[in-house]
Amino acid sequence: MTTQVVRPIVGSLDADVVLPGSKSIANRALVGAALASGQSTLRNIADSDDVVAMISSLRSLGAEIHHEETTATVVGVAGRPAPPQSPLNANQSGTTARFLLPVLALAGSGTLTAHEQMLSRPMADQVAALRALGAELTAESLPISVRASVTGRSVEVASSTSSQFVSGLMLIGGCLPDGLDLHLQGEPVSQPYITMTAEVLRAFGASVEWQGDHIRIAGGGYVGREYDVEPDASTATYPLAAAAIVGGRVRVVGLGSDSIQGDVGFASVISSMGANVRVTSDAIEVRG
């Protein structure tokens, strides 16, 4: 057993903080790069369990991925994932499972499973949408096998259970010959994560339009590129709050007004509580 000693802060803070990349953005970027034509270089990739599970599965789907420290080099499959020779395993990551199932349906054959704790997680709404698009799937909860590929271009999808169902379908939209029209049923939960997916897809060359309950992703595929994953905005809330409470100065580098993460709004929350907050395009600084 490892013992770690935590010593309380004495006095005020004064720090520039560099945080690991957002795993939510990283997994979206990994799928975009894996489905793209050409090579991508993704930087600030955190070595989290979710990311490791995603990389392993995308390799099984035909993408060439070299991951060293915080950088991943990806050679994509140009919109044509290969049927995996063994089951894909999302481990304990709901995001990974809900992003991989549409990619597996695009491949047309294979099985997706996960850790036993994941087997009861909801998947039925996404399964229903994929079936409506022509895919043949054997179950409504994990493990799920795919027997036939996606052929449609327009579908209704329940968006009030999980935004991950919507994001997963969006990720394959640009790989379909005629693109994909998603008609959202119900008030979308975690809407900022759908916005995040749209922004990542645009970074890889997709045309994404979202008006009301309709999302349109044009066909034409994705293009490999260099991509820097933003620092994780949820993690940033802790040092920023510490500066507001204890006093002093904390600056989070690489995260600012240009962020595609909804949690960056935490800066406005602590500003309304009296903290001195300065936000630039690529940094947030709090003085307490």
C-alpha cells in the first residue's frame, strides 16, 4: 500500500497550472482521426482507462495508432472500419461503448462488450436508432453483436436519456455516402457535450448544422490533421476554486474563452461569488 502525505496550504496560492487533456474531447478526436483519411497527430491525450479502451478498440477496427506519453499518431481508415476479429471491450467506459457501437455498425460485423458493471447500462435508444438506419443488432444491452451495416441517412433518436447516444451517431455521420440527419426526440440532456462533438467533427473537416431538434452532418468523410486536446475543464474547477477560497492567484493554461467544454462556465460562477476572474482565449486566471 502506498502512503501519500497531503500537507495543508500555508498562505496564499501563486501558480500556473497545466492540466491533463479532457478525456471527453480525446475520445471524440480519436474516433474522428480513426475514421479520417490520412494521418492525424493528437496532443495532450490523457492516459485514462477510457482512452486506453478506445485506442485498443479502434486498432481492432483497422486504425493504426501509436500512443506514446501524451501524443497519439493515428492513420485513419477513410470511413471504412474493418470488422474486428475479436470482441471490442469498452471496459468500464459508457462513453467508449456508446461511441464504438455506431462505428461497429458502420463496419457491419462484430461484437461489443464491456466490464460486467457496464452490462446493465442503457443502450436501447441507440440500438433502436441504428436498427432504424438498417443495421442488424442482436441485443439492446451489452454484449451486442452487429450482423449488418448502416444503410440509411435519416433517423429519430431519443436525446433525453443520454447525449452520448446522439454523439455516437454524429461521429459516423460524415462517413455515410449521403451524410446523416438526426431528429432529436425530447429535450437533450448534457447539450454542451453534443456541441463538443459537433466542434470536434468540424475540426476534422465535417460540415455540421444544428437547428432546433435537427442535426445534419454532411457526407464526404473526415480529413486527418494535427489536433490539441484542451485541458480538462472539470479538473480545472479545483485549482480555480482553491484560489477563490484560500486567496492568491491561480492561472490555468490552455483553457479559456475558446474552449468547447461547457464546464468552462465555472469561471463565471466563481466570478459571480466575488472572485476576481480574468479569461483570455487560452487561459483562466483567478485571484482570491
